[in-house]
Amino acid sequence: MSKYQFQIATVDQVLTVFFLGDPFRYHAHYIIRVIEWTEKLSPLDLVAFGRLAVSVNKSPVIASIDPTTNTLTYNTLQWCK
């Protein structure tokens, strides 16, 4: 099964939505916010991102690339309803 990726550009960030198959047949499972390794998220930004993801039934993921090792690091937020 191939993977599809769509990017949604907003004023100050890019949100990425991943589909595990054809987007006309499958529902996206994650919404991913990619940030710079040194970027700090305010509590308000974190809550806003989590609420956005949960409101559209997606798991919120925050990802970044470690510049020293060139590896991807990510965290999935678990939101209580």
C-alpha cells in the first residue's frame, strides 16, 4: 500500500496530513506539525494544535530533525476527551 502526503500551509506553520492509502478510500490517521529542532512551542500553541487534531479525528504528532545526528524525532500527543 502506498502512502500519500498532503501539506496544508498556514500563516506561520505547515501541517502535514498522512494517508496510509488512496485519500479517496482511506481516512488520514495523523496530523503532523514539523518544527525546527531549537523551536519552542508555547503551551497555547500546543493546546491549539492538540485541539485542532482531535476535532478532525486525527492523532497530533510533533516532529523535528536532530541536526547533529540527522535523525527524525517525533512525539504523538494523547488527548483526553
